[in-house]
Amino acid sequence: MSQYPIKPEFVAQGKLSDNERLKAESEHLRGTITTDLKDEITGGFTGDNFMLIRFHGMYQQDDRDIRAERAAQKLEPLHNVMLRARMPGGIITPTQWLAIDKFAADKTLYGSIRLTTRQTFQFHGVLKPHVKPMHQFLSSIGIDSIATAGDVNRNVLCTSNPVESELHQQAYQWAVQISEHLLPKTRAYAEIWLDEEKVETTETEPVLGEHYLPRKFKTTVVIPPHNDVDLHANDLNFVAIAEQGKLIGFNVLVGGGLAMTFGDTATYPRQAEELGFIGLEHVLKVAEHVVTVQRDYGDRVNRKTAKTKYTIDRIGLDNFRAEVEQRVGVSFAPIRPYQFTTRGDRFGWVEGIDGQHHLTLFIENGRILDFPNKPLKTGLAKIAQIHQGDFRMTANQNLIVASVPASQKAQIEQLAREHGLIDDNHSEQRKNSMACVSFPTCPLAMAEAERYLPELVTKVEGLLTKHQISDDHIVLRVTGCPNGCGRAMLAEVGLVGRAPGKYNLYLGGNRIGTRIPKLLLDNVAEAEILDTLDQLIGRWSQERQSGECFGDFVIRVGVVAAVKVSKTDFHA
């Protein structure tokens, strides 16, 4: 328990959710996972272990395309796990890349590497016999998956900013330090997966608490003017403030989050709000105590309203700030001026201030695989074999070949072009569209997303061409459910899956990711969505003001309201 008094009116009252029991009885996240690994009767994890493996960076899934077929054969679903690596700031070495490339090919059902919106990679389709060897393999190359899922602070994002190299390096180091500081202290991961001996000590979790957090927690380090991490999707954000190219501190924003539950108006997307400015000497303490305030005040009764955004709305931002200040022992200074002007990744070559060159590659949906006439996975492996810098995964599912000397640019570009990693035919629309994984592997999926996006983009490209603005684009995102992974609720046009072939259509976000869109159409099929977009894109092409993006246009002409969002803007 916290050493600080908790005001009764600020803490949700009622029977604790079953997840709280699970965490309390887990022996600091151990459960009976080691026993479950030896169970050859089922390919899945049973009982509490189904949830506990999330704290170790895995989700149990199955191939939903063949679920019915296997049931007809009286077989259980094809259980497997998805693993999400912990890589603060998304930086990975060529040696590590070659290793994960081989593992994906040899030991997963799908053979792919999936870049995610959490600025890391995922393995999909790892069968139970390969799960423990997977963790041991990752450990051998300096990678783990600790706390990339579950009720903990997850992979810390950092702006992928290869131009301002010195500032990026400073920000990246803070992302790493914050990640390490907020990790669970239990040795469960090392004992279960790496066969380290259990040490007979009294374990404590000074930051996360004995029952861990009420819900998942997401943190970013952001370098203006690039909002490429979509800070408003995250619980805690450190916005870098620099003077003369040197980092001097951070503006701190809290309470962002995009997930909701259809029909439950107590749930809603929410933008992050400003707490204030802090100097570098207070960063780790502020990170720690934003987490501890959420730990102590968050809703442990109803998981649907357990995220930081609901805690802040329940107790008030001023109370939240005051509690953080009391625990840190410092007052926030006024917010320093900052501005965001871009959000997407900057594709192609850019030169850093250190003379090194950086190549950002567009990876549609983040799926790295050898597709017909487009062997992306082979191409990246060939680049990794000669590249002397590093790779940087972006929060937009793309990949940067970073720190390339001028003498190697031509060779790397040739390999990229030969393997479809550079395609001059990719439109701005395609490069500014994104989807979550959804079917066939995500258990929450209600509608297609990743598999649907390429054809949807082609149709939207057709509408832009029809209205003679094919060189422009709309920030378009599709998610298979309202959980928020594809960040559709920060798009100019967001489709959120309701059922197979049916989506909610949200409009009115902006290009820099600082506005949440609103519901326009509920539970509609593609034909109605495209007809609506056809009419609106036609109007946009004729009536827009100079430089006006689509999201700003639909608000200005009254398609959706410009007033501050309310809970009813997201539910039919």
C-alpha cells in the first residue's frame, strides 16, 4: 500500500475485479507457468496463466481462420502466442535483426516480423514448445519482452528523429532510463524463461505495487515538432524542450488514451493534458510518481474505467498534479512553449547534423515478409548483413536504416529497390494509412483491418484521383475493434470495426494528431463509407482553403462539430 493517505472519495468502491485477485495470488507474476509449459495435453496456457503470460510480453492467440474447421474435427483451437519485444525507442542492431529474421522464419507459424505502433517488433504464431526457447534466444542477443503487456508500464516510445542526432540521442537515453526505472522488480521472468535460480528473498515492487497497476500504462518521449508517437494515445508523455540544441527538460502531459467499449458511455477516447515543465533532474521521480498516483487512485473495480484518463477525470487534473508534486517533492513549472507540425514519418534519405544518412522505408502495415514480387524480409536481411549503423522502428510501423555513411548509400538503396522496400509508386495516401493486426490472430477482432487496408487505400486513392487531388492525402486508419491499437481515434478518417464488414466511421482528427475525431456513421458497410467519403472529398477538393487538411475541412463546414469532444461523440 502507498504510504500516502488515499482520499476515500477518490477510490472506486465495490468488489475488486478478478484480475486483482489474479495478481495478488500470482506470487509476483509466477503463477504456475512453469508447470503449464510441461502440459502437452493442450497447446495453450490455462487458468490464471492465460493472463499472467501477458506480464511476460505475450498474448495467447489462435488462428481464427481455421477455428471452425478445427472445432468440426474436434480439435482445440490452434493455440499459439504473440510476443512483443521490449525495445525502448525502437532501436535494434543489424546483428539482432538477422537473428530475429531467422527465428521468425524457423520457429513461427507465419514467418513474419511485425512492426507495431508500440515502436517494437512482434512474433506471431509461436507454438508452446518454442515459447521458452524463444525467450532464451532473445536473451542471448540482448532482447527481452518484460512488461510489454499486462498491467504495467509498457514499451517506452521515443520520437524517431534522425536529423537532430544529438538531441535524439539524449531523448532516447531518457526513454531507456524511464523504461528501466518503471520495470517490475520481480525475478519471475528470469526464473521461468531463463532458468535462473530462485533467490529466497522478500520481493517488493516499490513503484508498481504488490498488485501492479490497475490497467496498462503507456509512456512516450516526444521531440517537437514531430508528433510521430501520437502522444495523445498515451498515459504519460515527456515533451522534450531544448535550448541551442541541448535538452534542458520536459513538458509533462498525462491522461491520453484511445480505447473504449461500444455502447458503454463511461468509456471514451481522451487527449492528454498538461501537468507542467520539469528539469532533467526530476524526470525519473516524476515518471515514478505519476505511475504511483495512478496505482493508488486507479479503478480496481471496473477494468473498463481503470486507465489513467478515467482516474484524472474522476479526481480532477489539479488534484492529480498536487498528489504527484507532493510525492516528488517539487512543483511543476509553467509549460514551456512547444508546437507540433508533423506526425508521419519522413520517407527516403535525410542527412543528420553529424553527416550520417538515414533511410526511412515504408512498410505497409508493418508486416515484414517475402511477398510475391516484393521480398521485403530477404531485402532487409541483406541490408543488415552490410549495414554498420542501426535500425530504428517507428511508432507508425515503418523502419529507418540509420547512420549510413555516404559511401554506403548507393549500395543500400539498390538493395532496398531490388526487394520492394523502396517503391516510387507508393502514394502519399498509402504512406499515411495504418491498421492494427486484427484477423486472423487477434482475439478481440470484430472486423478486418490489416488485411483490408491495402484494398481500402486503393479505393480512397481512386477517390482522390477522381476529384483531381491525387497528390494530397488523408490520415486514414483502420482498427478491428475499439481497443485503439491502430490509433484510428487520432485519424482524419478512422474506421473502427463493429462486425465482419461493418465499421464505425469517425471524422475530424487532424494531420498533427492533436484532435480526436467524432462519430459520423455507426455500424456501416464499405459502400456507405466510400459513398460518404466520395461526397466529402469532392467538396474538400472544391471548397477547401489554402493548405486546409481534410480533418480541418469537415469541421469548418459543419460535417462534425468543432466543440470540445464529449462522451457522446463516440457512441451511437
